[in-house]
Amino acid sequence: MKKFAIIVAAAMLVSGAAVAGDKIRMGTEGAYPPFNQIDPSGKLTGFDVEIGDALCEQMKADCTWVTQDWDGIIPGLLAKKYDTIIASMSITDERKQAVDFTERYYSNSLRYVAKKGSGLDVTKLKGKAVGAQRATIAGQYLEDNMADKVDIKLYDTQENAYIDLAAGRTDAILADMLVNYEWLQSDAGKGFEFVGDSFNRSDIIGIAIRKGSDDLRKKLNGAIKAIIADGTYAKINAKYFPFSIY
Amino acid sequence: MQAETKDLLIRIAWRSFYVLTALVVAAIIYGLSILNYGVIFKYFGKVLGGAVITLELVTIAVILGFFVALPTALMRLSPNPLLRYPAHTFIYFFRGTPLLIQMFFVYYGFAQTDIVRETFLWPIFKQAYWCALFTFVLNTGAYSAEILRGAIQAVPAGEIEAARAFGMSKWTAYRRVILPRAFRIAMPAYGNEIIFMLKGTALASTITLLDLTGVARTVIARTFTSIDVFLVAGLIYVAITYCFLWGWSRIEKRVNAYLSQQP
């Protein structure tokens, strides 16, 4: 009996040791479509999830996903409920004080939308009314760079800015490209389109890990580079967006 | 024994009062010391510019609102149901819904109807300023109508009777006796309504207007100094209210001078 217990214990030790380096629990929110969400069948899907899976395959790691509400997502990482956060988390100085980040795996920039066929030239916005949400990077960009040229309208919510664009009170809306893209895909955004190119990379999104997990960070950074180099990233990107979001 | 207990209680009360006062003073000094004066000085002019819009909105809204309120109040008192019920419904609607919803209804709602968008109304309702003003005029009109209605009903029956006894027609009596008397009765409540309107104009900031609150919020979005800038904005509202109250109470004293003669 005792012998059996020792064998079991030894077996557990060996198996534990064999995968210890490669076992990664990946945390995400599961409520931020199309980046991470739970589909009707209960499966976790989305851009973040597919990138995470691709990274795992690249690292030949054994990965499991853990979902956690957004408010508790950093505390959960620190409490070792999981080892990474792949949940469209912007890299900010405040967060950097609590966690480490990998290199970016995607980014967001600003881009205008306007009525289809409006022929709006984003280099000649003088005298136009341009809307943005207050307290966003887009709103601040307008105030810093366009205050003397355009009539800036600041809204409490992004939704209200779009309603006013549809009503014709504004000629264009400036917002994060991905936010605008999502609206363009919706029914309300049907008669509208992007104008001009994206600019001002405003938001850098990386994978958060506990401070001091340098090994894991190096591995993830290497894997991000690798999936970009071998085209896996572009393939996943194309499933979600018709433009590169790297 | 009982007197001693009373003394002790009084002493405890005074001591607590001193301690509380000291705490409040300490809190104010601490508060003033952590304010970001750089931001306050830099943006003070901008915030004052917002205060001008706020004053403009409240002044026009209250003046036009009065001209909505008076006929509404008279209709509300009319024995004719065709006059009474529309006035009643109008007042009921504006008193029964939040000002914010009324403003969103006008600003976002009107913009989605063809009747507004494809007629002469659009150049007016396209602008947030007129949408806000339109809502404020109707809102304060409805509230003031109720104040005036109450005041008219509070005019002593004897005075109306006296007017009639002089042979005044109904309208002459209204013009010479009832309304002047009703306005005097309405003064305190009307002043209150104007102050409510002053603070109500802060909601205009939600439909892109850069009034006092709108400017404050825009500055905060950039500098993240919410306490500092809101404090300044709040003090400006207090200053406006103080000036208004000072003027209003002088008018009130003057027109109601005959009341203060009583001992």
C-alpha cells in the first residue's frame, strides 16, 4: 500500500515536471466582441483567443483559457489564477506599475468616418463640423490640432456622436478606427464610410504578465514575431478586419 | 445637580463645536493646498467664457419662459375645457419628465423626423444652442405657469371683489389688480425657479454646448483635475446665484414693501 502511494506520488511529480514549463493558463474577459467573447455554444472565441491559441501552438505549450470579469482581471493575474491576460488590454503607465507587458500584438489608431460619397477631404476640413467623444484620444486630438480650423463637437457617448452624424449635424466623426469599423458594420452605419487613412497610433495592445515572468515574456515576444513572420497573424487578422490592425 | 449636568452638556456641545470647526477649517486648508493652481489659472478664462453662455441661456430662457407661463397659467384657470386641458397637459408633461430627457428628445429626437429635417425648422434645430433654449423655455414655462396659477388663486377674494365693485371688467381687473398682486405673491417661488433653471442649463453640456459645465468637463477630460476645475465651476455658479439673489430680494422688498410695514 505504501509502495503504491510512493509510485503515485512519483508519477505525479514526474508528470508535473514534464509539463511544468509549458503549461500556461491564459486569462481573458470573454465579453468584448469581436476580440474575445463566448459564443452561443459556450465556446470562447474572438481575435484575442485565436491569437492566444496561435501563440500557444508556436510555443508548443499546453494552454487553458480562464475567463475573468474586467474589473478583476489584473488582480486575478496577480493572484496566479492565470499567467497571461490576452484581453485587448491597452498598455498604459498605470498598468505597467502593476504588471509587465509583451510587445504589442495589435494597435489602434484614429480614422475619420463620413457619409458615403460625401467626398470629404480630411486634409481640407476647415469650417466643417467634426464630432468625437469627450475624454477620448480622438477628442483630444481634435482639440490639440484642429481647434482653430474645425467646429469641434464633443459628445458624452460615442453613440450620440454617431446619431448626430446621421442627422447631419456633423460632417465627420473622428474615433478609434476599430470603434468606427464596428459602427460601419452595423445597420446604423450603412450609409457611411472611412475617409482618409488611419493616423496617430493611439492605443498599443499587449499581453499582460506578472512582473518578473521574464522567461514567459521572452517566449511570448518570440512567438508573436514568429506568427507574424509565418503569416498566421495575417490569416487571423483577415478573418476579423479587412485591414491590418498590427 | 441638574444644573451641573446641563452645564456639562453645554460645555461638551461647545467643545464638539470647536473641534468640528477646526476639522472643517483644516479640511478646507488641506483642500486648497492640494489644488492644481496652474491648471486653474491656465483655464480660468475659458471657464468664464462658458459662464457667459450659461448666463445667456438662463436669461433668455427665463424671459421667454415667462411669456409662455403667463398665458398657460390663465388657460389653466379658464373655465373653458378647450383652453384648460391643453394647458394642463403641457404642464403635466414638462413637470412629469426629467429635463435631460426633454432635451434629448428635442435634440436627438427631432433630428430623426422628416418634418423637422426637411423644413425651415432644420436650420434652427440643427444647432444645439436653439435646441437647448427651446427645451429650457418650455420647461421653465411649464413650472412658472404653475407658480403663477397658484399665485393668481392666492389673490385675496376681497381685492377681486373690490375691483369688480369699482366696475372693472374681468380683464381690467386682471390687468390692474389680480396680476400685479399675483406677481408679488409669486416672487419668492419664481426666484427659486430661476435658480433651478440656472443649474438646469448645466445639462446643455450633454448636447455639445460649451456652457460653464461643458467647458469644465472638457478641461477635465484633458487635465484629469476634476476636483479643481469642478470646484471653480461650482464657485462661479454660487457667485451667479448670489448676485441674482441679491438683486431679486431687493426687487422683492421694493414691490412687497407694504407687507414689511407690519410689525
